[in-house]
Amino acid sequence: MVEDGATMLDAGGRKLRVTSGDRVIFPATDHTPEISKTNVVEYFLAVEDGILRALRERPTTLERWPKGVYEGMTLSTREGHKGEAFYQKRVPKGAPDYVQTARIVFPSGRHADEVCPTEIAVVGWCAQMGTLTFHPWPVRKADADHPDELRLDLDPQSGTDFADAQRVAGEARNLLDELGYRGFPKTSGGRGMHIYVRIEARWTFTDVRHAAIAFGRELERRMPGEVTTKWWKEERGERVFIDYNQNARDRTIASPYSIRAKPGAPVSAPLLWEEVPDVAPEDFTVATMPARFADVGDRFAEIDDVAHSLEPLLEMYDRDEEGDMPYPPDYPKMPGEPKRVQPSRARDREEE
């Protein structure tokens, strides 16, 4: 329905006004159709159960591309920069009254009130505002200091690709089975893969990060030469990096069903383990995911059925003599952290 020049969509019983709906967000490619702003909003409405399961009650950073995704456009990582694309951590001004917020505290001690989706109209409104990718915190609004999700990020480095991430995911599944954990895999929407594990919300961000370090180190031992937990890129080589720091406070990854700002409008697709060896990232796009969702539903539908204890992984971490690992460079010095110095620079200083 068109009203005052805007497209009006039904979003869970609310009227959602989409302005400039015919604006092209993703140009057509040789293999994918043109995607308009209205198409983007309609996509999120089509995967309602899945995107809400991923975002409900979670403080969420918005990755906004209001002008679309075109060659040469860049994503600013500096909050407040109104360039072609940017991250929005604080709730946008003029948000409808049904958009709730959750307060989060950054490592610096500062805080922000982020969008906290509770219904599909919130997701649709964010998409109307140019949001393509949702970056939820691994916590719920009721307790923003204790994560309920362990996130394992399998990130192929230069010289490796999605097939390498698939192979590592297979061994990660074996390790999860041994730990008694149920993991839920998904494509990242790029070259990597993510695995989510629901956990009891009684550990700190530091604990969850230590659990991810322990998991990554065990994979490294099982797949020498194929997996690395080395923080410094110069040490990673042609291996799949287990990015343990994605579990640090204020670090987030693209949610299930998020759209990635890449040609063809790929999306982050939840999978069954049986699907992992046979898929490719380009199989899942804004154009193809609604039909898949209508056919098979949300592959993460059972993710909230059980919450696991972190104790097995924390015991593994405590037994490991290597201790903690570096945090991202924008973090304050953290307790127990080793020197945050790039190895080659440390050697240069020793030689001076």
C-alpha cells in the first residue's frame, strides 16, 4: 500500500512506513537481482521468527548503509561519522515509541542506550533507517553483564577460504560433542563461519572470553597448521583464526539473518550441521533466503532449549600454562593480559 508517497507495510500488526522504497541498495550482479530498500525491509519481515530469536531483548549495534552498497563506499568505524556507512551504538533520534533500549557499559566505563529489539516492527524500522547488519551483544536486557552466548568465530586468513572454515567447523563439532555442548553453526555472510553455544548467564565477559581461548587452543592442537589463535596477523599464516576476542565486552558479530554489505546481498545463514560441508556463502541472499525460511524455518529454532555450563572450558583454560592473550588495541590494559606489543616490534626494541 502507498500512502503519501511512502510504502506502508504490515510489521507484526503495526504500520511500517518505508520512504524512498525504490532506492537501489544492492545493484544487480551477473547472478543476483537488484535489491531495493523496500526489498530489504520485506526480507526482514519474511524471516521474522529467525531474526527476532537472534535479537530479542539484546542491546544491538546497527550497521547502517543508508545510501546503498556500491563499489568504493566505505564503512566508518568511528562512531558519529556520517559518511556513506557507519555503526550506530546509540538509539537514533526520532525513534518510534515502541523502540525500546538497553543500557550497556563499554570497557572504558562509558555507557550507551542501544536499540533493544522486542518485536518485528523494531527490526523493520531499523531497516527503513538503512540498517543492513545487526550486531547484538551476547547478553539480554535484564542482565547486561553476564553473557548467555559463547560465540566461536572461524575466520579464514589470507591464503585460506570458506572450504577451510567448513573443515575446521567439522572438528569444532567433534569437540563440542565431547564437551556435551550443542552448537549452532551459521555462515558469516562472508568467507567465515560462526558457531553459537547457549550458556548459563552466570559468567563474566572475561570468563566467556577465556572459554573461547581454551576452545581455540584445543582446536589448534587437533589441527596443527590449519588453525591458529595468534592475535597478531603476522603470526597467523595461512590458517583459520579462532577470534576469541569476539567474546570480549563490546565486541559483536553479525547476527543470524543479517545482510552483509557485499555484492549480491548475502546473508548470514543458520545451518544444520549436516548442511555445513555442502553449502557456499553465495547460496544465501536477500533474494533466496525467504523461500528457504518458508520451507525449512529457522535452523536455530531450538537454540534456547538448553543452556550449558562453561565450567569444562574454564577448567581447560586453567590447566593451560599459556595464560591470557592480547585484547584488541582500543581496550584499556586488562588484568592478566600479556604485553600488547606486535612480536616484530618487540624484537626490534630488544635489538636496539
